[in-house]
Amino acid sequence: MPGFRGIQRPYDLKYMRYLRVALMIIGAWPGKDLGEGERFRLVYKFWNFVICFHNLIAGAVYLWNNMRDIAFYEVVETLLTVLMIGVCVHDILITDFIVDIHLFRHSNVSEYLCHFFTLYTYVFVVFLFTFSNLILILNNISKGGFSRQPPPNKTYEHSVYYQLPFDYQHNFNGFMFVFIFNCASTVCTSAPCV
């Protein structure tokens, strides 16, 4: 193919190697289907399963118990997260994309199109999730949530709400625990977007 000296498969391209690393982190790279080894895949798959199972159950129970009491945007936010869990299991779609649909098949248009589009999408997704979590931190700071003595009725904002056995909406330590967990589970839900 013109412009791709020595490259015979889409997953040999530089940006596909970046995507491979991002998807391997959550156990979503279809290495077995593409004839690669499976060194750490089971560990990542297990971690992905734990996060997805927790988010599914805790998010659904939270919605069930609080549907009448929470704001509309919280319902939508939590419902979307619960529904996005299905995207975490998507090996077949990625294999089909790499083998059949990939823009590598259309490389006569531009040898750089795939590379720049993937890097743009990856940076955009990382920026989007980082920025959305940063807004939550700034909102909580501006409302006194990070002061030495937070207001007694302080309710912390989160990106996703769960039904948990401890108070994470009014307790700073609980807030930090759930915030860090939400950031880690963001990797699970954002990598498929790339």
C-alpha cells in the first residue's frame, strides 16, 4: 500500500500501538483474535469485570432507591454510566474494526489520516474526562468542601453516584475514595471511545 512502507496490517501502525496499550490496560485489546500472546490479559479482564460489576449493581441500586429524591441530571448521569458498562465488553467489535473496517483499507486517500484522527480522538477523550473531573473538584472547593472545617450540611458532587455502605456525599474521606474510584473507572468507560 502506498505510504506504508513495510506495514501489512492495521495494528502494525504507530498509532494503533498506542491504542493497543490503552485497550490492554482494561483488557479490551483482542490480542488472542489477532494472533498475539495473552500475557496479562486475564488480570486486566478481572479488574475490568470487578469495576463494571460494581458500577452496574451499585449504580442500579442507587437509582432504584433514590429515583424520586435526586435531580434529573443525576438520574441521567448515573443511568448513562450504568448503561455504558455494556461497552466494556467489546472485543468482537474491536476485532471487526481492525480487520475489516479500519481506514488502513483506504490509505490511498491519505497516509496520515488515521494517525492524526486517532491521536485527536484520544487526546479529546482524555481531555474530556479530565476536565469533567476537574470541574467537580473546583465546584467542591468553591463550596467549602476542601476547607479544614467543611460546612456541616456540605454535599459533595460526584460524576457517578452509587449505593454504598458508607457516607460519601457528606464525608470528605468517603468523597475522596469514590472520586478516585470514579477516575479509575473512567479508564474503563473512556478507552472504548477511542
